[in-house]
Amino acid sequence: MPLKSMNTNHNSDAPDGEPKASPAASKTPQDSGTKHLVWSTLLLAAGLAVFLSAGFWQLNRAAEKRAFITSFNDATQTPALSAPADSNAGEMLYRRFSLRGTYLPKRQVLLDNMVSDGEVGYQVLTPFRLDAELGGQVVLVNRGWVKGSADRRQLPNIGVANNAREVRGRLAYLPAPGIRLDTPLPEASSVNWPLPMTWPTAAQISTLIQEPLLEWQLLLDDDQPDGYRRNWQPDIMRPQTHLGYAVQWFSFAALALIIYTLLHFRNARKRRERNT
């Protein structure tokens, strides 16, 4: 029985013996170059969007910090207010207050690892009980920076009289680290005062001195007695730092544009050389 020959070439128009062109082989260098140009352009657009957005965000932050510092400095000229409640603390930040009461010198806290003019020492926090007509609450008064000893066991003499007085200063929150680590507190009955502490919260100090505390501290004015080195500045990133970051982001955007342009012209030159 004769066998029928099977024709495996489905393209009847193709001459016998001539291979059929595959789709991949039909692509030209020009098609490949166009694809690379599209992807590189999309990548450039995404990069520019990120870099420019970050740069303008840093410029806005610099403007906010300049306005904040201006408000901080202008607050010096405002009349001193009486003690606010905790609920108003955020609104009253860096405002000046005049408080009447007495220091509680037996349970003072030393904020450890505080830097002033390149030196490491302590900031002195002294509890201050307000007069009864002001609520009788206890607030921490930051009396300024004092130099520490090379011997960490030797603490500075920070004694202060507990007579009735009036103190003036700015309202501020206690300094805080970027990342706060949970550290166990000693038993209040076993504390040797004054107590050095690193980044304590008002709640922790309240537990140790066994007195309810307002959540903020009063930064004692420079002209007030019984204080130490005081050069209060807002605890924020400076506008110059934000401007530096903005320049970096804009530099990244310019560098990406330069690299894109150079690569585009180089590829275009190579395509012209192949076509000649």
C-alpha cells in the first residue's frame, strides 16, 4: 500500500528548502532600540518624580522650621502666662509662663548625656509645687546644664532652697530620643537622690518622686536665680539641614537626567553607525 507523503510545511507559499522566518528573527535593531528608549524614559520619569518630590518636601520642611524658630524667638516678647492644664500643653508649647510655688529639692533628676558647647554633662530637673490657687500641681523646672565629673559616681552639687518664689520660663516637653528603649525603674524607696536618668518620661519621673506630674517641663529663663548654663533652643532639625537634604535630592535628579541624556546620544550614534 503506497504511503502518502506528509507535508510538514504549512506555508504553501514558501519555496521548498527555504526556512521560514521566526518572529524573533524579524525584529530589527531599530525595534530593540525603541523598546530600550521607552523603558529608560519611564525609569527616568519615575526617578525624577521621586527625587523632585523629596527635594520639594525638604524645602517645605525648611520653611516650616524657619517659621517655628521665628515663633520661638518672638515668644520672648510675649507676656508670661499662668500655668495651663495638661490638655493645653501642646498649644502652649514654648510660650512663657510665670509660676508661683516652691521647689522640692530632695528629689531632683539629672538628665544624663546632655551636651552644651561640646561638653557632656547633665540638665537639672527640679520638681516645683505650684501654689494652691494655681492648682497645687507639681511641674519639673529645668534649671539648666551643669558639667559632670570624670568620675560618674561623683554627682554635681545642685542644692536649692525650698522657699516660696516665682519662676519664669518657657513651656517645653522633655527631650526624647529617636528610639526609646524600655529600661526598668528602680524602687522609689531605694533611690539615692539626685538621680541620673537617660531620656526619662514625665510618667517615669512621677513614679519615682511619688507625685503626679504635669507632662511638660519649664525651661528656666536666663535671668532667673538658682540656675545653671541656659541657652535654650527648639529641639528640632535646623532649616540648614533640610536645605542640605533638598540639594542632595535635586542633585540626584540632575544626575539621572545627565546619565539618561548621555546614554541616549550614545545609543543613537551606534544606530547611525550600523546604518551606514
